[in-house]
Amino acid sequence: MYKIIFNILIIISIASAVNAQNKKTLIRDGNNLYNDSSYNEAEIKYRKALEKDQEYLPTLFNMANSIYKQNRFEEAGAILNTLKYKTSSKDEKAKIYHNLGNNFLKQKKIPEAINAYKESLRNNPKDEDTCYNLAYAQHLLDNQQQEQQE
């Protein structure tokens, strides 16, 4: 009886290890495809990895980035909006809000982009890229307001 239980436990632990390995392999493959600018294929790998662990934040974040790179801004924005509530890490929140700002900027939603960049900087005040993007978005808003006054 003990041998049967022991064998079952071994099979379960092996299956869990294989599942975790498959998830890691899919994520790594997705990252490689993303780095090669194969965003659609990367998205597919991330989706397959999420089938194994739906709540894994880095995979969701990477998938949102691959969707963004495919110019599917509303879908990427919806994922990023969800992600900002799934972490308490200031670093992760800063990255999520930064990308959300970029997403809004691509959609020409400049006030929303500015708010997202500001929120990113609240979480990581030293991020130079976000500072630059915020200044750029504010410049665009100023130009837009000047054009409306003329």
C-alpha cells in the first residue's frame, strides 16, 4: 500500500515539474520571439504559458507588450489596466503605468498618457525614460491647446 502511494506521489511531482518546465520554456521561447520582432508568435507562446498559470504577472505583462507591438492598443491597454491591480510591487507598477502611458500616447489620448506617466513616476521617481515621455506628452498637450486657441 505504501509503495502505491509513494509511486503516485512521485508521478504527481514529476508531472508538476514537467508542467513548470513547459511554462518556463514557453515564456523563454516567447521572449526570444519578441526580441526577434515576431510579436504574433510571441503572443501565442505567452498565451500557451498562461494556460498553465493564468496569474503569472510577467507573462501577462509580456503578452500585453507583444499585443501593443501589433498595434492592438485597446486590447493591450485592457490587460495593462488589469495588471496594475495585481501587484503591490512599486517597480512592477511603474513599468505597467509606463507602458500604459505609451499605449495611451499611441491612441492620442494625451491627458490619460500624462496621468499614467505621473503614476509611473510616483512608483519609480528615478525612471528617466518615463520623465522624458511625460515631458514629451506634456509638450504635445501644450501644442494641442495652442492650436485650439488659434
